[in-house]
Amino acid sequence: MVDITEKQTSWLSSIPIPSVISDTLANLSTKRDALGLKNPGTVENISKEVHKDVLITDHAFTGLKADITKSFSIAPLFQVSHSFAMGSQMFPPYTLATMFGNSSSFLHANLDNEGSLSGRCHYRWNPALTTRVKMRISPTQGSVCTIENEYTGRDFTAAVSAMNPSLLEGGFTGVVIGNYLQQVTPRLSLGLEAVYTRQSRAVGPEAGLSYVGRYATPKWVATAHMSAAGSFQATYWRQVADKVAVGVDTQIVLGGPQAQMNAMMGGPPAKDGTTSIGAKYEFRHSIFKTMIDSNGKLSCLVEKRVAPTVNMTFYGDMDHFKLTFAQNQAKLGISVSVDMADEELMEQQERQAMSGEQPTPPPF
């Protein structure tokens, strides 16, 4: 039976086209292995060193906030937290949150006192493919549903997501985003991001293409992002010392409503730009971050671990160009986070740290 099968398939090797394709693919794979390329991450986190590690724009808050978290298990992960806020327009007065995660799945849900419910469900099909579903049901902010599939290759990452997809109007409506990031050399990564939008069948669709680039060295990282909407963003991050890092973010907007209005009136195109410079200092039990932008806004954030399970965060900002009490441009925020865990869980975590055997993290 084996001889008959080989005779039936032997004619494939005599055809030049399949052999040329297979040889070409083999040569490309060999060259890629010789380059030593690694996975470059995702387009969404292309400038994570600047926006998530140094700058504090995404960490700004005002008022008083307290988080109390109770951990019931580490492997699998299971936590319940209560959040209380006062004097803040960013957080509701009370929020109940639960979290569960193992090596292949991750579940997270929030319910506040205003009736807004949000949740995330992540599932890792295999080490390369992960599906993420995010939903929000709110009586004031509306409902949102996002479905994302991400494939992590050896030297690239591809993702496709859909926001509020629907076929109830006789055709597709919603937003579809696809991005691809490829590492070209051990330091250079290039990528694309395509966006397709159609709010309703009565309105025509819109599409755009964005370009991203990232150049990383052991001491500094530079990124660039050119969007189809007419905006350009560039970031630069540098490790000055073992505990000190700095970052610069520049955004230039060439489009927008003001540019469209000027074009209709026959005037010059409107331009707007903002540059932010930040620094991060790591101490033994605390982290200090400061930032100033070209609009005259100075802000700082201090994270202090006052106990093994208690963290305190102080945030403040001041706009020097609009420094009046009437405009309320000076803000202050204080947050306390308490992590309550049984002694058995703490001992289990210490044993895992000492043994060096860490379980596979959930697909966050």
C-alpha cells in the first residue's frame, strides 16, 4: 500500500512550480532563522515604555479612592475587590469587581452603583492564538461589544477586532480594525493598521490606513505612528540609569474639525501639536513620576508601599497657563490599595518564588 501511494504522489515532485515554491519558502525560513528575529509585540503597545511606564497621562485621577482586594487563590487566580471613590468624576462611588484566571482563560467583571456592568473574557486556544471579548452595558454611556482575535507568531503579531458588529440592518455595521506588526531586523519593526467603519446603512463606509514603526536598542526606544486621520505621533524612551528612565511624546494633528472648517472657508489648514516630557525614578519602596507638556501642565505621581499589602498613590497636576480657582485647573488625588490574603496563600506564593517554578500566567 505504501508503494502504491508513493507511485501515485511521485508525479508531484516532477512539476517545477511546487518545488520552486517549497524551495523558496525553505530559503526564506532559513534566512529568518539566521536573523534571530523575535516577536515585536502588538501595535497597541508599540510605545508602552513611554505611555505606560514613564508618562502619567493614563494614570491621572482626582479625589479620594480606596481599593480593598481579597485574594482567595493564586493558581488559579481568583480575587474580589471593592472600590470606593469620593470627589472624583472619573470613578463611580462604589464598584464591585471579580477576577478569575488560569493558564488558558481570564475573566474579569465590574459592577458599579449606577448599574453599569462591564466584563472581559479572554481565552487562549494555543500558545499563539488568543480570543478576547469585551462588553459594557451602561444606562448612561450605552452598550459596547468588542471581539478580538490575536495571533502571536515567532517574529510578528497579527490581530483583527470588531466593535459593535451587527447584521440586523440588512448589512454589516460597526467598526473593524486589523493590524500587523513585523520585526524586520533585530532592532527595527514595521507595521500597518487598517480601520473600516460604518455606523449605519444610511451612511457610507469609511476606511483608513495607518503606519507604525519601532526601533529598539538595549538603552533607548523610538517609535512613530502616522494615522489616516492626519495625525503624527513620535515617542522616545531612554534608560538613563538603573532606576531612572525618561520619555518624550510628540503629537501633531493636521486634520480634525478645525482643519475641515478652515478648508471650507478657504483658509490655511489648522495645525495642533503637543509635546510631553516625563521622568520616572524608582526607589526601594516607592516610585516617583513627573511630567510636563507644552501647554504648561505640570503633573506628578508618587506610589508608596507603606506595608507588604498596602500601597498609597498621590497624584497632582497644575496648569500654569490657566491657574485660576474658577477654572479649577489644579487637581489632587489620593488612593489607598489594600490586598488582603490568607497566610496560606502568602506562603504558597513565597514557595513558588523560592523554587523558581512560576505557573503559566493567564491571557491578560
